[in-house]
Amino acid sequence: MASQAATSFNGNLKKALAGLRRIDLDGLRWKVFDAKGQVLGRLASQISTVIQGKDKPTYAPNRDDGDMCIVLNAKDVCVTGRKLTDKVYHWHTGYIGHLKERTLKDQMAKDPTEVIRKAVLRMLPRNKLRDDRDRKLRIFVGGEHPFGDRPLEPYLMPPRQVREMRPRTRRAMVRAQKKAEQQKQDVNDPRRGKRKDRPEVNA
């Protein structure tokens, strides 16, 4: 079964299976996250919760009880606002003056899996368990993965709570609606149109 699932996978198999031997897979659940249409930060927060094992009643900060996380369709993840052009990743090569930067839009075109990986890793605590938790995260650009023989469980994202409209914005919307209704009434009312067309009489 494992060989069949691996042969049907068209991506980088070596990268997808790297480090699995160092993980104790006994008793771990395999959670599948579909990133299509999901907001990057909200998705990353749910993944970090599952990786740390905070969704279990047996959670302890000094133990690595997290589950395996498989993220699919990383290329279809969404961001809010102007983050595609305003969010910038910085890194240094080590040479003098070689401070590099890349926008989120360019990073999505180059490797969208790295966007989700950085978002999740920056939500994890900086301790000795960080590398072990990183190995439990498997991200794929499309919907294919080589873990078809595992007992996969699709993860249901919690419903997004939409913030209520601010009073100032609500008042502006009401004024715009009233203005549009008044303009429609002026167009439909023939009397008002005649009053505008009357010639002025000089006394």
C-alpha cells in the first residue's frame, strides 16, 4: 500500500518522506488540512494547535504529543488586505550588505509551501521540541500526497466569526442608500422634472 501511494505521487517524494523515521508514529492521528480558500493566519493557528497537541486533554508543554498534519492546496491559500504586496520576508546571506527581501506575492510564485511553513513555525515556542514538531508538518502545493495508506482524518476548520460593521461605516452606508433611493424617486416623479424645466419669469 505504501509503495502504491508513493508511486502515484508526482511530486518530490524524497522531500515528502524526509525525517519520517525519526518520528514515533505509534498512536498519532493524521490530520488533513485543505488550504483552498483559507486565510493564512487562521489556518496556521489551527495547524500549530494540532502540532503541539493542545487539542488533547493530555497536553503537557514538555512533551511532544502533537499529531501529523498534512496540508493540501498550499497554492490556493488566501490573505486579507494588501499583504500580497506589503508583507515582506527578510533574510541575510552572511555576506556584508547582502540583506535579501522577497514579497509574499513573489514567495507564493516561487514556493507556496514555505509561506505556510513559516507562518506555522513562527507560532510555535522556541524550544527543543520545535524541530520535532516541524517534522510532523507536511505541506503540498496541490491535492496529491504519498500518505494514502495512512488513516487520514479531514480537519474541519471552525466557522469564521465576521466582525460587526463599525458605526461610522454603517452610517455612511445608510446615507448612501437613502441618497440612491432619493435619486430614483426624482427620476420616477414627473412633477419634479417639470419644475426644473420651467423657464424663469422676470418681473
